[in-house]
Amino acid sequence: MFTHDSQEKVIQLLIKEGLVFESDVKRVVEEAEKRKQPLLANLVAQKICDAETISHATAVIMNVPYVSLHNVKMDREILTLLPYDVVSRLMVVPLGEKNGVLYVAMLDVSNVQQIDYLSTLTQKQIRGMVASEAGIKSAIAQYQGDFRAVEKAVKSSDEEDANSSSVKTITQDSPISKALTTILDYATKTKASDIHIEPLEAALVVRCRIDGVLRKVMELPKSIEPALVSRIKILANLKIDEHRVPQDGQFTVSVEGTEIDLRIAVSPVIWGEQVVIRILDKSGTTLDIEQMGMTGHALAMVQRGIERPNGMILTSGPTGSGKSTTLYALIKRIKSDKINIVTLEDPVEYKMDGVNQIQVNVDAGLTFAAGLRSILRQDPDVVMVGEIRDAETANLAVQASLTGHLVFSTLHTNSAAGILPRLLDMGIEPYLLASTLNTVIGQRLVRRVAPKREAVHSNEMETKQINDLVGNILPQNQQQVAMISEDLGYTGLPVVNPNGYTLVRGIDDRETPGGYKGRAGLYETIEVDDDIQKMITKRATSSEIMKLARTKGTLTMRQDGMMKALTGITTVSEVNRVASDLT
């Protein structure tokens, strides 16, 4: 293990080379000693020094080679020198072999037991090299994108003339099964939301939707399609001999001890059968509304809405905009042993303790409308309806809110203000709508800028867009920065500047394609007060309602997006991509 004395030597080297300030180090060291924490780990945690620099300094002190693995593309043949279970468990990565010596990147090159184990395993002499934890994880992640199982399945299918009726090709231990497992592992570990398996005339394309954008991950020979689709059908309990009509199903897989639900949609297309797999990974979502991106006035409006004993809170946006996740986050915020919360969903995407969740089953007659009638007989305090799809469900939701229930639901409209005329079109009387609505939310999802980033100056078009949308909201001078930033809920707003702004963009690499990683919400929130109620009763248009709401502190989704671009959360181009149809 790395001793306290050695850590002190590393710190002194960092100070000597001017890589850290002595005053910062002294403060961090005192905290570490008080809490009995590792000194070097604390330097990283406090952002005094990055992990790569510390790893390099450690190698110098220990007089051993250092290697940086961050953003390094590992050769597939080299990765095969050690199995995945070993590298992931021990945090070691093979670097290559020369003259019977296997060079291995390690966190702790002084770990004799680990080196002996690797030597016994490989029957080779081991030479350790220091690498950072982030670098090693970056290299290990490349095992996750190793599609050798798929390649083996392709070869096997060519040799065996794979077809949907072949029992051998679709059994659990077959190469095809292992190929599917590899694809699913890759998708879940890259936080993909969907897998698209698409047949073309002469190939089979696999694409994954990561952070809302589809990316091609591999192209397979056409010959593998029948067996692969059949395997998916078997797991989802679908008819493997039916190729003429669409089929829907679901099954569950376990990835690294986590249960992940998969929704399957199989559709006949001109060149075969297309499969879309929706991945419902509950573990990857924080269900924290502030971490999701809601802040400032929008958050305050929503908080007031959910604190009321009755009424409706509705979210809107296109498919995949995070509406259900927002509702779950709000329910989590109010969840208590003192209230009965019942949900009606299709499907149940997040299992939540303390909440009674019901799965819609249309075939059995359990629709949203029928389920909502049943729910109201269960003495609920809070009701969540996954989606208002028709006039019957809309009327029941209104009636539920009128009878003392707090109702959460979603609609497919482009904006928050669009919810109001949409419900009027469904036949809801204006006076009922005005008296039941608490808060309406419009939302979209944008990709977050990756942690590894660089500063850039806004171009002429970006500067104009920012100033046109939020120039009147931004601080007009330096004295206003703190006050307005706190009031609006954004950290580090710049002063309005006609000459441009300092923005950020992520570094495009294998782990962060396009320079993005993760997503954040763009929100616009309207609190239905007396003035908004009067406009609803007059059947005002959505633009008229939004115009009034903006005078009361509502920011549009594009305005929220520009604020998030200015504070380094996303980019102007990303805001334009997802909200170009909005004002």
C-alpha cells in the first residue's frame, strides 16, 4: 500500500513543480488528518489537483514507469491478454507483451500479491506501470464495447446456416444468445435508452440511442438476422413463427447485479423484422428535480403547486422528453407515510417504495380511464396518471382534482401553455379547468457538456440568439451578478455583452461522443393564478397565456436553455437542436 510517508513525498513534489499551491495543500491535509482520510484522494476531491497529475507524481516518487490511458484506444488483441472479470475486479489493464514480460497498468505497483496472482494466471513475468483510476476505468470500458461474441455468432451462423426454426441457434448457450447478451451489456453500460436492430437489404444494423441521439454501433451480416430476432422473441414470449404483424413484449435481464426491464417491439419491414428494445434502467436516474435541471422561479412555482392538497400538476413535451421522470421526482418530493399515493402507468418505469403502482393492461380491460375509476375508490390522497390520452381520462382527472385529490399527469403538447387549449379541445369546460389546474410544465431534454471541456467564445449568431432571448434578463453590470444569479437560480451568470460570451464545449472522445455526457431538462413552468384562470375561462390562445406568464417570471424553454448554455451545462447548438420549434 502507498504509505503516508510516500504520500507526503508526492505532495512535496507537486508543490516543488508548481502544480499546487502550498496554502491549498495545507488546508486539505489538515482536513484529511482530522477525518483520517487519504491525503492524495482529498486533493482530487477538493479539485486542488487532478488524478492524472497525482498518478504521474506517484510514479516519479516510486521510480516506476507511468502511463496515461485516458482517451487511449486500446488494441483488441492486447485486451485479450487478461480476461474482463480479472481486470474489472483488480483494476488492472494489460498494455502489451515483450520478451515474455507482460506490461500491466495498475493503481498500486507495490501490491506484490496482485502481481504474483497475475504472474500465476498468465505464466508470464509481470511489469507494473502506474496509471490513474480514471485512465484504467477508461481502458476497462473498452472491454464493454468488445463485440467478439457477436463476431463469433456471425461466423457460427454462416457455418450452420442459421434460421428461425433452428433450435441450436436460439438456445441459451448458443453463439446467437451470447451475441445478444453482448449487445445488451454494451447498451446498458453506455446508458442507452433504446436499441434499434434494423434489417437492410444486405446487412443488419445495430444502433443505440445514447443521450437522446441514435448512434450506429455495429453492422452485421444479413444471415444473422433470423436467429437473433427469434432469440429476442423467445425471451419476450412472442411467437417466433409470426412475421407478418407487429408484436410487443418484455423481459428482464441482470447486468452487474442490477435488474433491468426491457420492452420489446417487433415490426415487419421491407427487408425483414425490425426490433426496438426500450431499456428501463431504474438505477441510472436520480429522481431529484433540482439535479434534473429545474431551478429558480420554475422550481418555486412547482413547489407551491405540489404543496396544495388538491388540483392538477401536468407536464408536457414530446416522447422521450422526461415527463414521467419529472412526475416521479415530484412524487418523491412529497412522499410520506401520512399520504396514500397511487399511480396508473403504462409501463411502470420506476418502482418506488411507499407508492402503490398499477400497470395498465388494455387486453384485460384495465385502461387509464377504467383504472382511474378504480383508484378513486382506494382512498388516495395523490393520484398519478401516466398519460391523459382521451377525453374520458381527462374528465376523470378533473373530477378527481375537484373531489380533493392531487393529480399528476402528462400530455403530448409542445409547450406548457399548449396544455390548456389541448384540454379545452378534449371537452373540458373552461371554468373546471381554471379551478383545478395548479401548475403546468413544459420540458425537453438536452445533452450535458462532458466534464472534460474547453472554453470557447460565442460566434456572432450565438451572441445574437443569447441577447435576443435573455439579454434583458441577464445582469446589466457586475454588481447585479450575485443578486440576479440567486434570484433566477443559475450559478455564475455573465454580464450582458453585445460582443459575445465565454461558453464551453466538451472534448469529443470515445466515452463522450460529440463532447456530451448525460442529459439535463429544459423547463418552462406556468403557475395558474387568478389572472391565468381568467384567461382560461375566456379560451385564450396558448401564445396569449404564455405572454402573460412571462410577465410573472416564467422563462421559456429556449430561455432556460440559453441560461444553461451560459453557465456551462449545455451548448447553444444543443438548445437549438431540441427547441428550434419553440420561441
